[in-house]
Amino acid sequence: MNSLEIDSFFSAVTNLRALIIGDLMLDEYVWGRTERISPEAPVPVVDILSEDIRMGGAGNVAANLLKLGCEVAVVSVLGDDQDGQNLGEIADSFSIDRDGLFFDKNRTTTRKTRILSSNQQMLRIDRECRSEIAVDIEQQVINYIDTCDDDFHVILVSDYLKGVLTNKVLQAVFALGRKRGIPVIVDPKGNNYAKYAGATLLTPNRKEVELATGIQITDEISLLRAGNRLLSDLALEALVMTRSEEGMSILTRDRVHHLPTNAREVFDVTGAGDTVLSLLGLGLAAGLSVMDAAWLSNIGAGVVVGKVGTSSVASAEIIGAVRLQHSDIDQKIKPANVLGIILEQKRAKGERVVFTNGCFDLLHVGHVKYLQRARLLGDLLVLGLNSDNSIRRLKGEKRPLLEEIERAQILTALDCVDYLTIFDEDTPLELLQVVRPDVLVKGGDYQPGEVIGKELVESYGGRVELITFVDGKSTTNIIDKILSRYRDEV
């Protein structure tokens, strides 16, 4: 994915709604300092400096989605105790739909207390109930799931084996996914994966896959054997296997793809699986391919493990991580609405904006010289690039020869191009209303009165400049030369 596609994705996320089902818990962090050993026993003494409580388990999945701007509803069972009430209040503070939270006086709300010193975890204390939920509570949960006819775009299942996700509850969840035609993504646990049959996609780690299949993963062949067994046995559409420092493997029925880890420095892996689940689910809900959604989730997980404690990731952090991977090329490509904001800031600093547009299919020396001359007319050059659909309407079904993203990346590799945006209309008039250039540039084959947007630009004091193209240099001429020279070899 490039920066333009990522920006569009995060814009679309705010219109999505996710249903999260699973084990909701409290994560308590006790932060301290260790400077001495106890005289009572050979253990470090931690002087407490601060404490905080966060949503954990399925709650951390919710926190990830909320931070990205998605609406969420949560289904879970809590103990009717103080920790359960605290979780309910935290859910309220985040405006989480909590109609699916059920309280059982015979259960203990899961609370994990982590004691840390110098950002290192010293000890974890668990208070929890791991038995399956009572039959009457189970039926209440199923009844609620059966009535979930809200406009959900994805269902995320967070299983920590605390007893909420019984076989019957899971089957009700998968039935809801089929009924609504939406993906059901599961972060699984344990060795009984038969209960996940009916899911769209699973996100286990390597150890969990080994446990579920009985196959030790030591190389590519054993990885494929284990992955394909789960794909076949559970009728999954895909399997996304996280492999710690080795990254991530995406298996579908016809291919396998490996992604290297994106973590620059690992402080704490807590919550990384929740981030993978969240971003995978949002990606599929937004129409991304499994590969693109997995790639995005891998980026997000790399950000989260660089933090201490159960953490979520913001869209700006993911975009920043992507920019560290890519050169300046993708950073120049902006959607029109984002570009408009950037240019307002540039103009406020007194910079003059030059704009031109075109198809630029098969970049040649005539294009380059034209753009270089245009750039000299102001402080920065903005290029409006016709989309593939726009070119097909203008030049016929055989064009363009290069897809829009490839054309955009080639053009933004030029130093003279400061920003580029792709437009789908037949003319750049709508785009000009956003860019509002000081100088509108077109080729010398135009007459001033023929330039679309001339009246608009001149209405606020801008001007139109015509630049002559290099004679004999055109994409059509290149195509003709290739056909003439190689016709007999085709």
C-alpha cells in the first residue's frame, strides 16, 4: 500500500462499526523503582511510583479500534464484583456500546496485575475464573447475538480461554457473520481449533499453530503443512500466523506470503496480537485484500511492541512507521482534501503554488523538461494526475499503459514535483477549486481560451502560463516506434 491508499483507508475507518466478542478483562500496571534487595528474602523491593488500570483482552481490541476512529460494541461476561463495575465504567467513558455485557455474581472478573521497574516486568498476578460461563448466562449471550441486527461491518473474536467463548456462543457468532455476510476474524487459543470452524480468518502465533496441529514448525515445508491443515480442516479463507521476530506469514488456499517484522525495538509484546486482530478486521471490513490488511496489521504490531504495557496504536503512528520504510516518493502523493490543507499552510508562508495536470503515460524527456520549466514559475509544483478510469474515457480502453500508482511513483521521483494527487474526473476543474494555484500551467499546444480553469484561477488573481513541449516527444510516438521496430518479432 502507498501513502495515498493508507490515507484513504484511515478516512474510511471512521464509518465502520465493529462487534467484539470475547474475554474482557482489566490490566493493572504498577510502576516502580528497584534499588535494593529485601532483607527478608533474596527478592527485589519495588518502590511504587504510579498505578493505572486499562481494558485488557477483548477490551484492548476495542481500545485499538476506538483510537482509529471506529465505533465498537462489546459482548462479554464479567463478574458482578468491583472489577466488573470498573470495567463497565471504563467502557462508558469510551462510549462503548455495552448492551452486550452480562454480569454473573458467581464469577470473578479477570484482573491481571503487572509490576514493573525500569520498564521491565518483574511479576504478574492473575485473579480470574477460567471455567465456562453458566448455562443460563450462555443463553443470554446467545440471545443477544441472535438479535444483533445493527449495521456491523466486521466481527472480531478475542479468545483468552476465560470461559466466555463456549462452542455454542461461537456457533452463534459464526451464524451471525454468515447471516450478515461480514467477515469473522478470530484470535484463537488452546489446542481445540475445531470450535473455530465457520470463521473467516484466524490469527494464531506459531506456538499456537504447533499446539493445534501437532506439527512442529521448523522450516517452510512444516509451516505450509501446519497452515494448510488448518485452512482445510476449518474451511478458512485465510490464516495469518505471527512468528515473533520472524514476522508474519499469510496463507490462503493458493499461496503463502511472508512479511518481515517491522519492530525497530521491542519493549513489550503485550497486546500485539490484539492490534493484529483489530487492523486485520478493519482492513477486511474496508475492502482491503487479505495481503494488504495483514501488511497494515504487521506495521501496527511493530509500533505496539515498542511501547510498554497493553497498548493501542493511532493512525498517525502507522503512517509514520510506513514513511520510515519508504522513500520521499510516497510522501508526495496526497488525496485532494489533505493536499488542500497542506497548500493553505504553504500559501500562509508566502509560497507560490504552480499546478499542471495530465496523463503522463510512459514518462519521456518531453514530460521531464515541461515539468522542470513549470517548477521554475513558483515555489512548489503540484501535479494533478489523471486516474486510469479517466484516461480510458479520454483515450480509449487500450490506455493507460502504466497503472496510476506506478505513474504517480515515477513522477514523484522527480525533484521538480513537490506534490501529486490523482483525480478521476475528465477535467481538473474540481481539483483546481481545492488547489487554487497561483500559476496554472498547460502545454503550448493549447490556446489560452481553451485552458480549463482559466477563469477560476484569474478570478482570485492567479495566471495561466503555456509551456511548449519538446518537438517529436510523445507517448504516441514512442508506441509507434516500438510497434514499427518490433512488429515482426511479436
